[in-house]
Amino acid sequence: MDRHLPPLNSLRAFEVATRTRTFTEAARALHVSQGAISRHIGQLEAFLGQALFRRDGREPMLTEAGQDYARAIHGAFDTIEAATRQRLEHRTRHPVRIRLFPTVAVKWLMGRLARFHLTRPDIDVQVTTTFKLVDMATEDVDFTIQIPAENKPGLRYEALFPIELIPVAGPGQTPITDPAAMLDGSLLHSLKRPNDWHDWLAAAGVPSMHMRESLTFGNSSLAYQAAMDGLGIAMGHTVMVEDDLQSGRLVAMHPLVVRTDESYHLVSRTVDERPETVAFRKWILG
């Protein structure tokens, strides 16, 4: 069924005239002559079969019917404007871009990202990984998660979680009661975290001078996978191996958890206040 609508140009002229309160200002706003505004409103009155303006003064005044119609029309135009703005924002929006180390991406972020997508399906997220520290000043990203070497101006650093160490191995391995016995096993190392084993053994009171670097991997994710495959004992970060411990893919080889003085931080630009980045930042900090 066709809609019974008045001429849309006339309707637009009427809406602007009732907001600006004069035909002169309406003509200026729409870049037409004052006579064109009068003709458009005359066409609208003819379509409706009733007067919308009284023309007995210098400037036409709304009749009671015109006032009622204006209120309804303003609401309709507000709805159209809001819907249009939303579509324009959708067309021009950019994804939230995150670049971070593979271990943090795979072991911490990915399992949680589905929750964000469920609550905010309107926000696109782009995740990329890197094996080097992200330079927010030069790289085209919105967020990274890393252990900051130094605080740089223009960047916001917000703590996410501390680094806590615990030795882990694959399923079926028997936990070790004597920390010194760790030195008899095959210890798995990460090139990105060369001091983790030394720090844990020192906290356990075990000299690490005779520690053998049986197998060394490019990042912690590879070391964890090697532990799952039975190649030895890896030094896990509690947050990164939490899901693997709960599922039984890894077992804790000793109950001692050593908290380091390092923490992972969410790093972002202080000047970035786009709605999508604000929403993501609020979610991830929560």
C-alpha cells in the first residue's frame, strides 16, 4: 500500500520554517527564496486542506493546527536524523586495532574476546601479533598489552595483571615436592622470558647456576605447548596458563607461586576518546 504523504520538499520547508520561526530564515537555511518557502507551505496547506499559518502580520504565525502538526513533524525529522547519523557513523567507523605478543593474544585475550563481541557486536575488533614491543607512536594501532619498559608521553598505561610464575608440565606428570629436583628434569625456556626460571628457583631457595637450558623456544606459547607434549617443564605465568590448568592440559609441578615485580599493562593513547575505543578499554579493564 502506498503511503499517503505530502510533497516532501514542502514538508521540509514547513519543518525548517517552524524551527527558524520565519520564512526569511527558512529560505536562508535551505538556500532558496522566501517566495519558494511560501509556495511550498501553500502546497502543504492545500494537501492537508487546512491553514498552517496565519498571514495577517509581518511574519506568518502558526495556527493551532500548524502547532500540532509541527510537533509531530519535528519528532519524525528527529527520528530520521538519528537513523541517518547512525548509518553514517557505521559507514565511517574504524575497527578497534590491537597488536600484542602471540602468547598474550592466544593465552589471555582470545578466550575473553568472545564475551566482548557478545556484548558489543556493533564494534569491530582487529587483532594482530608481533614479536617485538609495539611502538604506539609510530604504529597504526589503538591498543597493546605489554610490560612497559618506560612510560612515554601521550600514552596511557593501565595495569591489567601481575606476572606470577609457576612451573607446569603436561598431563600425567607427577608434581615435584623438592624444588631442587626441578634441575634434574628437562627445563623449557622462552627467549622472551630468559630470567623466569632463575627468579622462581631463587624464590624457592635453589641455586640456579647449574640449570641446564634443555630446550629454548621463541616465545612462551611454544614452551607451554612443548610442556603439553611431554617435552619437559615450562615456567608458566599463572594468568596465561589458568585455562590449561583448569582443563588438565597442564599440571602444576610445584605449588609455589612467585610474584614478580612486573605487570602487563593496557597501553593506549591519551587523546583517543572514540566511542568504540572507550567501550573496549572500559570492558578490558573490567
